[in-house]
Amino acid sequence: MASLRLQIVNEAITRFSAILPGRVFVNRRLPIASSEGFSISVDWSEDTADYSAGMLSSIPQRNLTLAVNIISRAEGIANPPQAKLDEFAVAVEEKIYSDQTFTGKALGVEISSYTQEIDNDGENTVGSIKMEFNIFYYAAEGAPETAIT
């Protein structure tokens, strides 16, 4: 069985696939092909243990940072990527908060940051929003696939 960390990432990928079927990737980087208008990249960037927040001192609360990159290409001069980026960011946030426990694997979610970047390279304007969410969960030490609820 996969670690809780990977189980949570996989569940996020499944949720986001409802937003952009066939356009959700794991740890994808720019640039996107000119034939691709939009995509979502999902991965985790950090998973830390906080012993002071744990139920018992021997069971740390885990803090997983889920990184979501939404990438959009401009749809012409009249349609810069910012509007589409915002539309997808709203949908991603709604999907994350639709079940903050990730079907019983986590305690809750907090938005950590939003970062927007626009690359105005002539006719190929591409933008991205990076969203980071902190997901809190308990896992048994030595058995990272086992949730403690």
C-alpha cells in the first residue's frame, strides 16, 4: 500500500481530473505545447512532522504541502490567461475543500499561498498559478501508509 502522502496526492489528482479530464499531470513543468491550452500539475513539495501538535508526544502531526500548478496559454489578444487561471484556481480550491479529510486520511486543509506568473513572450503568452495547501494528518511512525484518526 502507498504512503498516506501518496494516497492524498492521488486523491487530489482524481478530483482535479473532473475539472480538466486528460489534462492533469504529476509534477509537470512549463512549457506546455502550443496545442495544449490548459493543464494542472499536482505534486507534494514537503512533508514535515510536528511533535508539539501531536495527540501524544510519540505521534507527530504530519504537515503535507500539496503543490498545484495551473498552467494556461492565452486564447488570443482579447483573452489573456489571467481569467482562465482564476477560473481554474477557484475550481481547484472548491475540489480541495469538498472533502478536507480526503476520505478519512487527513484532519484538515489550509491554503498556504497563491503565486501568479505571466510570461508575455510575444504571441505565446503563458501564465501559471501555483497554489500550495497544507494538509494535516497523523500516520503511524514506521507504518506511513496507516492513518491514525
